[in-house]
Amino acid sequence: MSVIDDIKSRLDLAELISETVKLRKSGRTLTGLCPFHAHKNNTPSFAVWPESGNWRCFGQCNEGGDAFKFIMKRDGVDFAEALRILAQRTGVTLTPRGPAEQERDDNLDHLRRLLEDTVIYYHHLLKNAPAAQGAREHLAGRGLTDTAVEMFQLGYALESWEAGLKHFLGKGYAQQDLLDAGLIVVKEDDVKAFDRFRDRLMIPVRDDRGRMAGFQARALKPDAIPKFMNSPQTALFDKGRTLFGLDRSRKPIRDAGAAIVVEGNLDVVAAHQAGFANVVSSQGTALSEHQMRLLKKHARRIILALDADEAGEAATLRGLSVAREALDREAEIRFDPRGLVRTEGRLDADIRVMTLPPGQDPDDVIHRDPEQWQQLVEAAEPVVAYVIRVLTTGRDLDDPKVKTEIAATVLPLIEDVAQPIERDTYRQRLARVLRVDERELAVRRAPPGSRAARRTAPAAVEPPPGGGETSAAAPSEAPAEPGAGRPAGQIVSKLEAYCLGALLRQPELVYKADRELQELGLPKLSTDDFVAVEHQLVFAALGAALEQVDQEPADYARAQLDPSLQPRLAQLLEAEAPPDAGLPVTAGVSAARASETLMTAILRLRKRAIGNFLRELRFLAEDAGEQGDARAEAYQPEISRQAQALAGVDRALARRGKRGDHRPQRLGLR
């Protein structure tokens, strides 16, 4: 038994969740108010199945999972931290780190202690040093109070080449420690060392768990270059993987249901001072997908606050990414709508653009009119809608060449939108704005070989295995009802492991599986098809691996996964069809037959996902009916849709047991 399974077997999920949610008994299920979103009424939308170890929100969140997923979502932590929390709770001993890993962790802890001492040093100088008067006046001029300065522990670095170096050497730190933490610079001759930050306002940067990582330093003299200087890349600091203020914003982001990303760190300080605590900063770097994934842990909606003068100009839409490189004074903010749309689809996020008034920064708006800030947040537009508006405002839309230019820019964005209904809606909107027939826009195609072209091209149906072979034996789905016993859950995990292991060994089969599911009118494979959170994380890593071309997918996925998941990845790569679930062993059979066996298993995986959701919906409808809740009837249309989808998968599975080709029917699923 793995450590993960050991923890699950010892854990009382109801007891864990009841510490956060007031649960009431309803048959074999517990219900309550979801802790992850606001409620306009007191209608329970959160259900817990203690026997199967799963939970689900049927309200605004519309997601669920196991104990690990609950801790990750509740506390805003990654899988490794959730594993540590639950291991400690259940008394499970995690495998001790080896000597090399322990030494690395000790070194990182030592550097963090040095940085914490540095925060105290710089903060003391800001509060007390006569030389820091300019820094104090700068903060006062921005309207930042002493409370905000204390909250974020802002500081000041003296205008001296060696003040910091001498101070910390005197406290017993080695010069190499200061270099590793990014606090000093050593010349090429490796003899002369001096302070990296001099005469600058110091802004401590912490990771999402509140641990010190580095600094952003703002110049105080108007002619100083660069205006902003970040800590260099170190073992602790990577500005492309860090969001300033996230350690303080996790709960406010969850409460607000949205994260607002601004450019400047001091804009974040001003926002928090004014009570808008769901604001973070990308620190002047390109907003990376990793940063968006950090935010997506806490809220699906991500709002980018862009300066109207720079990002609102049509010319800047030719650039890439919301970015201003802090070390390049000539750099300008650029906006990459296509990159954002693609990221939005991969993350299942809702990325929007919030345009600030001309010539104003976020802290200008917040200080002058907090209500306007809130209105701007609420008026934030989806990325594609924003681009359509910006490109068409003030243009001569009677000029055919202008129409052609706009369509050529916007249509590739629309083709990259993940959801078909959204794509159609944006195409219709563009047609109305340009006053052209929508069919003229629909015939345009993305460049051959692009992701959009692959998606919109007719799906090729794989021929049945040749050579007289019969179809592979159909894997039998494991029982997965809410409340199913632990043995059934173990078989379900084996079904997941079989499918995931096969996809890891042959990643190209992901595309084949997606084609066949879409021919049935069903969504592509997603993390929702897997119950175990460790399997969800591995599948997400595989999806990211297929988006890049620099490494083999399995190698890339392995590099992306947390070390605590490496043993499970190794097990998955060796997973064969489990005999106790009726899955055939594929060793020694042809590649075509093994592929067909995998497709059958994937269909049964999808059948289980639909079946689970359908049973949960029926339970909620019955429970609502017993309580006299009018929502009992509201569940019926979705129940009908899911029942139709389940019947379609059943028919597809039945046809797989027969030889010959077939035409799948189109069916709906959420």
C-alpha cells in the first residue's frame, strides 16, 4: 500500500471536512454549505460521501475530489503540502529524505533565515535612518500608511557599497551565503564584493506560503537606472514563478471568487491598505502560466489590470504578454491575447481584462475613488471581447481593408477558444461589429498544423484492428457509486492507473482518445475523469507535456511533478491491466489491439464519471424534494442530459464488443 492509500484508509473525511463545514446527515451522505464560494441563500450545495471518501460542490464551484483535493483547495497549498498535513493528521510517517535532499533543505532554510534577518535590517533602516528620509517621503506621497508599511515590512537599503555586506558578515553569515541569497555582487576576479541594492526602497517578496524568497528594489532618484531591480535568480527566487502578495491574498481571492493582477508591487500594498485584498502583482514580468496556475488554485477568474495608455492602444496588441521587464528601461507593456486565450483553455480559467482610466495606475484609482475601482473590476471583459472592442473603436469599419485586417487579427484568437459555444458567440459578435455575414468569417481557417487547425479538422476514425484479430476484451468498469465500499474504490484506482499508465507510455493516444470522445459528442479527456487527486495531477502534467516540444512527454511530465508524486508516476508507467477489474493483460498483443483495449477502458472511465455525477444529481434532487426545496425540479434537465450521455457511452461500449465499423451518435454532456 502506498503512503497516499495508507493516509486515505486512516482518514475520516467527514470529520476532516466538518472542521470547516457544518454538515447534516442525509441517508448515507452529508450535506452543507460549500466553504469555497459565497452563498446568496442557505441552500446546501456541498455533499460528502464518507464511505467512498469523496466530496462535491453542486453550486458555483462545480468541482469535487478526495481529502487531498479538499485540503489543497481549502488551504491553497500544493499536493506535497497537503500530503504532509494529512500524514501528520493520520500518523503516517513519510519516507525520510535522503542525505542530499536533507542537506539541500537545510541550506534553503539557512538562506530563508538570512533573508528574514535582511527584512528586519532594511525595515529598521527605513524607520530610523536619517538617510531613509527620501524613502519615507516617497511612501507618504503615495498615501501609504505606517500600518501598510509594517504589514508588508517595507525597508530601505543605504547608499553604500558595503553597509549590508559588513553588517551580515558581522552577524556570522558567510560571504557565499550573501551571494546565494542574491544580496551581494562579486566581481569576475572573485575578490571584490559589494551590496547589490543601494539607496533603494526595499520590498520583500514572499512565496505563496509566506516564506522569504527575495526582494524588489525601487530606485528613489529620478535618473537612477534601472527604476526597479529584482533579486537575481536564486534557489529561492524565480520572479516568473512568484506572485507578490499571494501569501496574504489567498483567502480574499477565494472569498471574492477572483484574483486581480496588477503590475506594481506598491499597487498591491495600496490595494490591501484600501481593503481590496484579492490583488497580487506579477512584479513587472510576463505573466507566466505557472503564475496563473498558482492563482487558479484559489479562484477560476483572473483579472488583468492594464494601463489604458499602453495596453489599450491597438498597436500593442501585436506584442506578446502582459510584461515590463524591470531591468530594461526601454521595455513597454505588451499584451498577448492569443497566449492568454490558450492558457485560459488549458487551465479552464476565466481570464479577463480590466482597463484603467488613461494616465492612472491602480493606486491612483484606489486612492481617488474606491467605488470606481470596484466598478472597473466588475466591468472587466473576456480577453477576446476586449480585443474586439479595442481593435474596432475609432476605426473606419466601412473600409473593407480595415475589416479584413481586424478579422485576420481576431479570428485566430477565436479559434483558440476552448469552448465551442464561446467560439460561436465571439464569431457572431465580430460579424455584427464588422457588419459582415458570419459565414464569411466561418470559412477562414487557422494556419495548417496549428492547434486550432488540428481541432477544427474532421476527426479521422481509427480503423478496427486488422489481421483477423477480434476487438480487445472490454475492461469492466468498477462500481463507483457514492458510498461504494473501499474494495470497489481500489478497483477504480486500478482502472485509472491502467488508463493513465498507457497514456504516459504512448502520449499520442491522448489525441486518439479525444477524437473518439468528441465523435460521441463528449468532452475530451480531463482531470475530472480521474477520482484520485494524484492521478489528476499526473494527467495535468501529461497535458502540459503535450503542449511543449523540447522534451519527451514522459520526461517533461516527470520533471514537472512534485517529488512526492514520483513513486506514483513510476507505478503508473509499469501499470498493467488489473485482473480483479476484468481488464485484459496487454503484454504481448499487437499495438492496435492494445490501443483498442485502452479506448474501451477510457470509455468505461468516462462512463464511471458520468454515472457518478448522475447518481449525485439524483441524490440531490431526492434530498431537495424531501426538504420541500424548489430546486428539486431544477435538477431534472441536467439529470436527463447526463442519462442520455450515459446511454450513449453504453451503446459505444456495446458496439466495441462487435466487429466492424460504426458511426457514433452525437450526445451531450456538461
